[in-house]
Amino acid sequence: ERPAITSSARPPESLDDGELWEEIRAEAKADTQQEPALASFLYSVILAHSSLDDSLAFHLANKLASPTLLATQLMELFKQVIRSDPGIQDAYRADLRAVKARDPACRGYSQALLYFKGFQAVQAHRVAHALWQRERIPLALALQSRISDCFHVDIHPAARVGKGILLDHATGVVIGETAVIGDDVSILHGVTLGGTGKETGDRHPKIGNGVLLAANVTVLGNITIGDGSKIGAGSLVLKSIPPHVTAVGVPARVLGRNK
Amino acid sequence: ERPAITSSARPPESLDDGELWEEIRAEAKADTQQEPALASFLYSVILAHSSLDDSLAFHLANKLASPTLLATQLMELFKQVIRSDPGIQDAYRADLRAVKARDPACRGYSQALLYFKGFQAVQAHRVAHALWQRERIPLALALQSRISDCFHVDIHPAARVGKGILLDHATGVVIGETAVIGDDVSILHGVTLGGTGKETGDRHPKIGNGVLLAANVTVLGNITIGDGSKIGAGSLVLKSIPPHVTAVGVPARVLGRNK
Amino acid sequence: ERPAITSSARPPESLDDGELWEEIRAEAKADTQQEPALASFLYSVILAHSSLDDSLAFHLANKLASPTLLATQLMELFKQVIRSDPGIQDAYRADLRAVKARDPACRGYSQALLYFKGFQAVQAHRVAHALWQRERIPLALALQSRISDCFHVDIHPAARVGKGILLDHATGVVIGETAVIGDDVSILHGVTLGGTGKETGDRHPKIGNGVLLAANVTVLGNITIGDGSKIGAGSLVLKSIPPHVTAVGVPARVLGRNK
């Protein structure tokens, strides 16, 4: 096992917001010294900014920009939304801590910020969701489309997503309009929270706190996955699952209660 | 439920081609007024054009362009192919109506045109297929590659695709060289129409009219899905399925006849 | 069946390295004559270069470049790594021969080089892996992220990948940190070589030589797929599979010995 690139060995939950930003800057400085080829990239995304909010807004804007949706325009939008919404600020920091704590391949907070498209997709969705709630529907839909183009994750801007989310690998994730995801949820690549196609209105899954949805899990319909439950890779879930159990299979069956 | 952004409450099938274009322009104008940040985007993609054909050609060209395949070059190509092929014109309009009619998250025709990578992938495929049939094989293969890069959908340019197609969410869809898809087919993300690896020549599935293939369905081999049949999410189909039934499972079994 | 675009009818394994490069140039020249719209693209990617190493470095650099990771910088890096590593040179040529020999939709070596994102992802991973082994961790992680952004394939740079690899269609493939893949392996789209989430350290699958993993196969944990075995589409593999068998299902069961 190689050593982590974090300069601190402290557990993620122990860092306050100021320490988190300092830790990310320390990681970026160490990487700049080790790899001069990345210096201008790390400077522009992290070291040039006076806050983590601004660094995130800059990075997302550059990832999602297109010839017709300019990076400067997106950056101003993201800065405005993130700075004005303490809920988003709290949530994305909880996500950074969650990725560091739960993903064994994550070596530092800056890695999640810079390189994990699942983390980036969730944060861009938080902005799209805030726009949706402020009735800026066309802009929210434009962002949803850019998130799907750039991060291969299709989250409807109306979907409600808690904090402490790990969206690992992320390719192919689809989350429908009326889905609700609790706090501290881990979702792997290829997961679908979809409709059955037979319902309209409130038609998508509700995912409890602390749930784990493994790779390529499909959950369909307005059903519930109870708090703390785990759904095994490749499972198809068509009925509600109680809290604190493990379920697997096509269709999913409960194996037993989690310890 | 929020109101749709369409200015018209008329059902999709009732709009003739001229009315469809007028409706799309009306939606774009309404969005421009509501969201000035999108004005230049909506102007360049929709309002600046004198026909839906040209708007589509412009938009696809800009999405698929690269440093080595220039947008201007692609736009001329797409305009030429679309303008000279009434079959493509008819098919993409049927697709717009299909998305509006069948996708409950679609609020207007302009949303499908502007933002749905599944719609865009199918239309770019129609152009690649026309080039393939005109023996412009290298260019068709170049387009296939750009569609896979930009829309995460890999459709071989020889595959034959009907009209009234909904490719929903679209990430991960793979459609092989000798596949044939009928009219009014709905295909969700992660669907594969592939070969078994044991056959050469005509080796891919034939999908009837009005079929629904739910998320992550895999259909392998030169088999048939009968008209009007529905295949449940995550199913693996290795044998032909009769018309007007629902089939599910790994491997898929017929549950019963559709009402 | 249309004729292949290769000018030579010789089987892939019979071409030596010099003949392979000459064959790719001959294909590019033929395509340039048939399709002038592709002339500048084919010139810049293939015909302008004096070696296949440099052509590959140029093409990967342009595909993976971003506003903050410049193409010129990446090209120098890729040239340095590829030119200094005979193992990579040998492996990517074996991959080109494998794609041509095993993918019935592949009409020529230049098609794999130019257009197959699975081929491109594997070669970019080989560079990232070389950087990882030289302790250039931050740059390896930056490349992993660009590969996931551009090719929709997430391969940890520490994963060890043999030669003669076909990564077909490629969207959604995820390969974990401690995975090992042998020689002459075929992997279709949507394949996961992941962890169970319960282990740390050496926690990912070991794939033998000559294995076929069909579409959407999920293999989890530090288990082995024996040499020459085939895993059917959509299977979930949670226990080791012996050599030279076919296994299918959720969870996978051995059907019988391969002939």
C-alpha cells in the first residue's frame, strides 16, 4: 500500500471547514512541487482562489463550459448560487469528507475535488436544483444536459439529494425527477433510480440515510430503501426494502439484517 | 407538478411540420425572456435559423465538432444530408413528437432538441447511416466515433433505425452493425443490441414496431422482439420474443400478453 | 458484407511492426482519397508522423487535452513515456492486432487507432500506469480522470493490464486499483472489476490469459477468472472461476468446459 498524499493523518470528520480548505491547499502545493507539469492546473483550480467555494465554482464552470455556454458566465452563476446557499456549502464539504472516508482509492480531498466526476456531478446538480427551486427552469435543464454530456450522469434537477454523498466512478448513473436521496448515501456507477413507466407524478425511489447502492443497481418506482440498507451489485429492486438489511438479486430479496 | 414550458397544450401528433417549428421557436423565445443567460445560446441554436433542418444541423455540428473535425465542416455536411433526405426529415420530427409524448420529464420540443443526448445521438446516426449507404464509409465511421465520444452511445452506422424513436437518458447504449429497429420504439439507457460472438454476418437483433426496451436490457444474437412487446429492466434476451407480450429476467421469460 | 478497407488480406498476427505502420499509413492514404473531408484529420493524426509511437502520442494527447492540460504538454509526455518503454510499444501493437482479429466490426488497423475509445483508453492507461510505477502519482491520477471524462472508462492507474486487449465499445468499464488482467483478454462495455467494499489492500479481480468478459459482467473481490474462461453477458461473479469454462448468471454458475 502506497502512502496517501494527504499531509494530515486526521480522520475526515475531524476537520472543520477552514482546516479542510487548508488541507486541500497543502495537498495542491505538495503536488505542484512533486509534479511541475501540473503546476499551472493546480494553481488555476485551487491555489489562485481565496475560498473553497470559489475553487469549486471555477472548476465546475470549466468542466461544463461549451462554445455556447461560456466558462466565465457559468463561473459567475456557480459563485452566486454557492455563496448564497449555506446548504450547498455544507453539503459539498460533507461530500468531500464522505469520499475521503469511504473510497479506499481516494488519497486526498483535492483528488475528489479535482478528478472525481461523481463528486463534480453531484455539486453541479446541487446548483441546478437550487436554480430549479428558484423557478429558473430553463437554466436548470441546460445544466442537467451539460452534466450528462460531461460527467455521464443524468440527474433531473428536481431530484432532492442529501449530504455526505459518494457517487463512485459515476458513469451511467440516472436519477429521476421525483427521486429523494438521504444523507450519507453511497451510490456506485450504473445505478438507476427510475420510474416504472406506468406512473406519473411522484414516481421515483426514496433512498434513506446511510444506504449503499452497489454497481449497476436498478431501483424502479415510488418505493423506499430503508435507512442503512445495502443493495448488492446488479440487483433489480421493484418493492420497498426495510431499514438495515442487505438485499440482492433480480428481483432483489432480503438476505438478512446488517450487523 | 409544474406546468410544461410548451406554449401549446395540443398533443404532439396533432402538430404538422410547420407548427412544430413554430412551437419550438415560441418555446425558445419564452425561455430567452425568462432566462437572459441563455439568450445567446438559444439564438444561435434555434432563433437564428430559418428551418428546423438547419437548426438541427447547426446544433449537432457544434456538439460533435473536435479540433480536427471542425464544426463548420460538419454543419455543411449535416445540412446537405438532411436537406437531401426526406426520410431523415420525417424521422427526426417523429422522434421529437415521440419524446414529447412518451417521456414524462420532457416539458417541450425544444428541450429534446437542445438537451437530450439520446435524441441527438439518433439524429447524428441517421446522418452517418445515410453516408454509409452512399458508400462514404470512412466518414460514417468517423461520425460513429464522435457520437460515442460525445453522447456515450455506440451505434454502428450500418444499423437501421425506424422513426418515432425515444432513446431516454442514453448513456451506454450499444447497437450493432446488423441490428434493425422498427418505428415507435422506446429504448432506455444501458441497452445493448449485440452479437453472441459466435456468429458473423447478420448477427444482431431485430426490434419490432412499438417495442419498449427498459433500462439495461441486453438482447444478443439475430433474434426478434415482436411488435409491441416490452422487456423489463435488466433483462437478458437470448431467444426471440413474440409480439405483444411482456418479458423479464435473466434470461428473459414471457410473463404474459400485454393489454 | 462490405469489403474491409484494409489493403492487405493478411491475418493480423502475420504483420511485423514495420508492416503494421505501413498498413495503417496505406489505409489512411486510401481514406484520404476516398473522403477529402477527412484529409486534414488523417494527415495530422497519421500521415504527418514518422512512427506509430508518435502518431499514437499525438492522437491521445489531442483527445485527452483540456483548457488546463494542454495537448502539446500531454503529447511530449506521451512521446517520452511510449518511446522509453518497449513494453508499452509491444502491448499497444498487440492490442491493434487483437482488435482487428477479434472485432468483426473492425475493418482496418487505422479504424481502431483513430476511432475506438476502448483502444484509446487502454493505451492512455498504459501511460498512466508507467507514471504510477515511476512514483509520478499526481500526474497518473490526472490522466485517470481525463480517461474517465473522455472515454467513459475508469481504470485505476495501478491496475496491471496485459497485451492483446480488446476493450469493445468500452462505455462504463470500471477497473479497480489492484486488478490484474492477463494477455489476450476481451472485455465488453459495462464490465466492472471491482471490490466487495468489505476488503482493503489487494481487493480486486485477477483475470487470466485469453478470458472473455461479455457485456455488463460484474466481477467483485480478489478472485480469479481462470485462463481461457468466458463469462456471459450480465453475469455477476463473486467466486473464482476455473480455467477453460463458460460461466453465466446472477450469481454466475459454470455451464461447462469450453471446447
